[in-house]
Amino acid sequence: MPRLWSWCEEADAPGGCGARGASRVGRVVARGALVRLAGCMVLTLRLLAAGPEVDDIRRDATVRAIERVLPTVVNIATTQIVEYRDPYQDLFYQFYGRRAPVERREEPSSIGSGVIIDEEGYILTNFHVLRRASRVYVKLQDGRILEAEPLVYTPHKDVALLKVQTRPGERFPAITFAADDDLILGETVIALGNPYGLGTSASRGILSSKARRPPVEGEPLGTQDWLQTDAGINPGNSGGPLINLRGELIGINVAVYRESQGMGVGFAIPVKQVNEALSEFFSPEVTRSLWFGAKVKGLRGPLVVADVQPGSPAARAGLRAGMEIEGVNGRTVRRLVEFNRLVTESPDQPVRLQVQEGRNRRTVEVRLISFESLVEQKLGLRLAPLTQQLAAGFQVGVGDGMYVESVEARGPAARAGVPARSLLLGLDGRPVGSLFQVADVLMGKASGDTVQLTVVVPRRLGAALMEYRQVTVEVVVR
């Protein structure tokens, strides 16, 4: 400032810039100082508004990952129907000479965890969490409790899929999946869930071990197939997510191993196994009983064809593993759930898929086949589920077979001697209680292959006497 004033005084001297010029320079300098002062005030106000979060050492990568994922974690409560014995039943019997009706009531049977994997309200959990459940409820992080419908499960992977009952158009936060093999031994991992029914909690550890062996097709998963962590996983954590510091799902908590009074060793189903299960869950075969014949991976894109079944509609259309699916019937698609819905919305019409393979883009046309048509086409049978009356007549349970409604004349089954109004118990030694189980065997059969049918054939011996004879016949698939 002294220097400024001296400069201004010199400007007022004879031959200088004059008082007018000095005044203008002074205004310019003063305006610059005010601008700098205003900038400092704005910065100060921003720092005050941000509060302790600015440079807060507590909000590290672990905290940020938990904050990102927590809205997707749900608590699961299941109920089952149990018989209730009233203590006054015996007294009722003494006075009235007959037993009182047995009461049935719903009781909570287990508590577990789950994680929302799609914005439409699809939830992933363990199959053992839902085992024997009659009704399922989920509690969201906002406190709402909603009923959920179990859709499909795979016991050998211990994975189950639920769908929350929601209002039309309602959307939910969904977790992000890590890449299948994006795992670093020793990296920090976080387990979230509902241990002992206490409520949502988080525990941190490291990835102690990756899966120790390649997956075996159709075999139940065990400790050799799971991720191992020292993050705290306790009863009730089952079905919850195991995440990395990016907040990505790397596994589904499944079990804890304890020696007596020893430290726990937690396990999680790897995201690769989870993705394989989801490729089966979100497929036309499972959701709409339609034979498509290709597994598509990519819960939220890109959608990639992982496997194509030989002789299937997808194979006949020219789909190959590695192709990326960009659209269905001219509509861009990025989510597996959306892809499955679009492919099956008009089952009687061929589906046009826009695919890319390398640099080549083209459209393939797939004509899906219903399971009913598949069975008729390959065996010449029309099957129906067992009713209570039919099951009682064959002296079996409702889900213990399929009723043979009719047999095509001179068809494959007719030539093997399978009669109408018989009971189909199994194919190739595998029990069948649904059309899906029948189709699952036949989808792997090519024309000319053989399949063993286990059939119960009724034969009337008199007016009120019926004989049931179980036979096994070999049928040549058409």
C-alpha cells in the first residue's frame, strides 16, 4: 500500500498521469482486490458447508464401499406352516368324545440376508435360507417390509432368486457385479448381512483364498469351490453380499467354519458361479417354459452368449458363443432381465436378435419352441401335471410324475408301447415331476438318440380292482 500511494503521488506531479489517471488505476486495483476477497469468501463458505467430510480421514475406501452397497442389502425372514397342539385338546376329547381340529399357524423359521441385483426388485440369496419356507418377507434399508416370491433356485450352487411384490414401475437400487475372475488374493473385502437377526451389519477382512478347484458340472459346491475370507460371517449373514473396495459384488456369503472356540473362517459363492446361476434363472426355459438353447451372461450388460446347445433353436439360427447381443426385435437391450422379457413376450413369433461378432454386425432369427411342442416333437406324447385325484389313483404324490394324456399314433412312444392314461415317473433314471424336468432331458437329445422312460401302466382286473405295473421302455427320439 505505501508503494501504491507513492506511485499515485507521482502520477499527480507535473508531467505525470494526473489525478484522473491515478484515480482510474486505483479503481482497477481496488476492484481486483475485491474480486480476490470475494473468491476467498466463497471458498470459505464452501468449506464451512462441506463440514467435517472434507479431508475426513474416517471416510476411507471401506466406508465409501459400504455406503454405496448398503441400500441394496435386505434382511430376509421366512415363515412355515406348523401344527399347533392346543393344551385343552385332551380335555375337549374327554367331554365330547372326539379330537378337536388340529390348528395350523405360521411361525418364523429362519432369518437370513439377500442383495438386490436388478432394479425391478430381483433379490439373490442362498437356497438354504428359503428351504421349507411357506412365505418370505424382506426388509429394505428404508424400513419397508415387503413380501417376496421365490422364483427359482439351484440346490447344487445354493443360490435362489426372489422377486419383491411391488407397485408397477417401482425401481430399487441394485448392486454392481465384479468381473468373474477379478479377484486379488489378500485384497480387502467386506461382508454385509443380518447376523443372528440383529440387523444389517458389516465386517471387514481380506480375501484369504480363491476357489481351489475348477467347478464340476452338476456337483454340489463345497469349501473347495468357495471364496474364503476372515471377515466375520455368522448365522444370518447367509445370502448377503461379499464386496471389494469398489463396492462390487464378488460373492454371496454362504457359510462359516468353526473349530470349538476357534476363529471363524467364512466362505462365499464366487461371482462367477453366481453369474452362471443367473444365466439359467433368467432364461426362456425357466421363466416361460420355452426352448431357446443359449446361455446369455451379463446382468447389466454387455450381454454375451456364453454357451449354445447343439441342435437347439439358438444353434439353428446361427448363434455362437462369444457373440454380443445388442438388440431384440430392433430395441436396444442392456440388461439380462430385459433381454429375457423381450425374447419371450411373443412366443408364437420368431425373435430377431441384433448381434455383433468381432467387427461384424448382423441379425439372426430364432424361433422358440414350447416345452409341450418339444415333448410332442421328440416323443409323440402329450403330458399334464398330476392332480390330487390322479395322484391318489396312482398312489403317488402330486409332484412324483407326469400324466400321459395322449399318445401320437405311430409316434416314437407308441412304437415303444407307452399307453395313454399311464404315469411317467422318470427319464434316463431321473425322476420327473414337471414339464421342465422332462424337457431338460429331451433338450440334450438329438434325433436318433434313445431315452429310457419309466412308466406306471394301470390295468383293470375287475369292476373295482386295478393293478399298477411299473415298466421301463426305450424310445428312439424323433
